Amino acid sequence: MGMLEGKVAIVTGGNSGIGKATVALFKKEGAIVTLVARREAVNQAVAEEYGVDYITGDVTDPATATRVADAVYAKYGKIDILVNDAGQPDGTKAAKNCTNEFWSAQIDVNLNAAFYMCREVLRYMEPVGEGAIVNVSSIGGVYHCAGAAYSAAKAGMIGLTHNLAIQYCGTGIRCNCVCPGATKTPLFDPENFGEQDKEMSRITAKHIRLGLDMCSAEDQANAILFFASDMGKSVSGQYLVVDKGMCI
């Protein structure tokens, strides 16, 4: 315990799934946490459960990123950690089935939102030359085994991570990426996962090892903690696949 003692952290998508597990673990390790998500009532419940702050907002809106970064800095005088976990599955939708609107929405939530948050938080990290950014991508971003839009967005997340690591190489600002495989979160509940593209699902299933147990949200949070804490202080520009070997 205490690996993040006194560190000020922002976790997007922090009211459920991997984000919620990350909020709980960071709080346990001594961090001062602000979760950011859209659902006010759920945010309040999670914040009360773990004794953390929350800000309600849509991270696909650049104004939300500015508001969050400014509010956290104004309250605590620093921002040490940013975890970009907010995301949305795409039902393994093939390219031919993606409308313009669907494609844009997927890129917005799974890539643009992380960029907005990184850009605004770096305004406060850069002057002091310290900070850790952890972006949550997916095995879809590494092996491109999800839908077309999701795979493209999550691959972009890895590219953004590497680019930021290059920009801040030699400073105390690090940027890394966790790439979860199938994980037991509400996103995998039938009512939330959306209509599956059965044709695309059959195609991608040929390229992964089926029948393995799913990872837990806590498994992913542990990987995020590694990159956010001093355990990963010499690591930047890297991605870590956490999938129990599904895509070996």
C-alpha cells in the first residue's frame, strides 16, 4: 500500500468497469482521485463509496477536458496522473456496416477524448516536468481483432501514446498504454455490448484463442498502477497486453 501516496490522479470512465477498479486501487494506494464520467448519479455513488472526487461530463467534448484539468489543478495545485479509460465497444462491426455517424462516434469516444484530456493535463504537467499518463487501448488496437472503427481508434490510442512519449522523452513525464483483452465489466453485459456483427465476429474468432477465462477489471487496474507508479518510472512509450494469452 502507499505506492501513490499524495499523488493527484484523474481517471476518465471511472464510474464502472476498469475505470472503477482503477479508482478503487488508486485510492487504496494513497492517491487523491477525481473520476470523470457522464452519469451524475452513478458518479456520486462511486465517489461516496471510495471517498474520491468526481466531475460529471462528456469527455468527447473538448470543453470537458479543459474544465476537468482546470478544476483539479485549482483544487490541488498539481496533476500527477491521468488515466484515460473512457471507451465504448462497437459490436465488432465490419467496415462495410459502419455508417459515417457510427465511425465518427467511435473515434470520438475511443480516441479523441483521450487526446483532449492529454492535451489539457499536459498544460499542468509540462511546467514541472513530472507526470504519468496511462491510456487504455485494447487488444483490438494491437491485433485489430475488433470492429473496424474500434480497432482503428484503439490503434490510434497506441500511436498517440508513443508520440507523447517521444515528445516528453528526457523529462519526468511518461506516457504508456494498457491493452486489455476480454474483461469482466459491464461493457460485456448483453444489454450494453450492442448488436454483434456475426460475420465479423466469426472472422476475428479465427485469430484468437477462445475458451480462456476473461480477465478481471482488477487485473487491468494492476497494470495501470504499474505504469502510474514508481514501479514504472523508467518505462515510457510502451504498451502492455493483458489478455491471459488470448492473442498469443
